Amino acid sequence: MKTLYVYILECSDDSFYVGVTNDVGRRFIEHMTGFHEESYTFSRRPLKLVFCKRFNSPIKAIEYEKQLKRWSKAKKLALMNNNLELLHELAACKNKTSHKYHNASG
């Protein structure tokens, strides 16, 4: 079973980078030293590792990485701060077409 990590870096411009790796330490050093000039983080250094989660399933890790990449900055901050109540609130559907805005009688 291969272990992978999904991580979030806070960039110097206050944006976040979400990635997946099998070695967080090595990957963080690559980001910090500008190993990949074409990387999103290259011009946004210095960086700070603000979140990391371990997965024993590569498929689950990649799915989680993709999910986090779609999240708003507010949701990522709630996750990093372990604020599950706020995370749940931010995840709630607020569209006027949502079922919770319609009564059962139609």
C-alpha cells in the first residue's frame, strides 16, 4: 500500500497551493528552492506548509486533492483551522433552487 499526502501551502501573496506527494519534506524543499520554475509557487515564495493529510489509498488522495482545489479560500481556511462547524456552513448549498428553500407542497 502506497502512502500519499495531500498538502496545502500558504504563498507569500496569501493564496494557497494544493498538492499531493509521497514525500512532503522533499516536495516542500522543491517548492521553497524553486526547483520547478513553471510551478505556481515559484514566484510566490516564501511558502508555509499549513495543512497535510495522509492517505493509504492513492485514489482517495488524488480525489481529495481535486476536491480541495475546487474549494474557496474560506473553506480551506476553515479546514486548516479545524473549524468543522464553519466548514459545514460554507459547504451548504445556498442556491435559490436548493430543496431547502422550497416547501414540500411545491
